[in-house]
Amino acid sequence: MPYPTKGETKDHYLSRCMSDQEMNDKHPDQKERYAVCNSFWGEYEASKTSFDYDGVLSTNRGKNLAQNTKGAKYIISARSRKETMLNTAAMVGIPEGNVYATGSNKAKVEKIKELGITKHYDNNPEVIKQLGNIGELF
């Protein structure tokens, strides 16, 4: 199944999705295929998932979770430098522009809210508490 990619416009994605052979095989009716493609776009556009680095993406379990997450993905960490996180980001499909080193947990929470993240995985219970239903304890 074709899923939207970072930076892809809706028109480009829908064109690519509608002409995808697997989609044509599974949904030969053009209206049905369009509805399925459009719903994939909606899920992608609405989904913004972020991951803390230390204790989350630094683990194999966290890397697997990130690799299997659909939609826009981010690393938002209280680290002060992002360079040491970039190899892992590339490995799990997170573009460098979506990696943030905020310098503190307070700034991390602010960045998560500023970006409109819909789900954030973190191993710090205080961060999770501040995020409410957005946060999920890892």
C-alpha cells in the first residue's frame, strides 16, 4: 500500500496512490480506490508522533516502534545537541528537520505542544503528566 511521505503534497500523493498497482488490484473501482487513498492521506496528515531519545529511541523496542509508526514522526529530546541522534533518526525514517534537541524537559513539552504532536512516547513520568492524553509512558 502506498503511504504518504514527508514533504509530499496531497495532489502528488493521491495521483501516486491512485495509479499504484496493488491499490488497483485491491480496489478496482476508481471511486472506492480514491476514498481509500484519501483516508490514508487524512490519517497521515492528522498523525504526528514524537519520541524521546534517551530511554525510548535509544532502545531496540523504541526503534521498532518508530519504524512501524505511520504518519509524520519526530524526535523531541531534552538533550542540548541533536547531532548524536541523527543516525538513529535516519535508521527509523525520521528526517533531520524533525529532530529537536530542546535543552530541557520544560522546553521539550513546549515544543511538543507547538508542533501539534498527537502522540509522544517518553520514559519520564513528569513529562507524560504535563502532556496529558498526548503522552504515553514508554
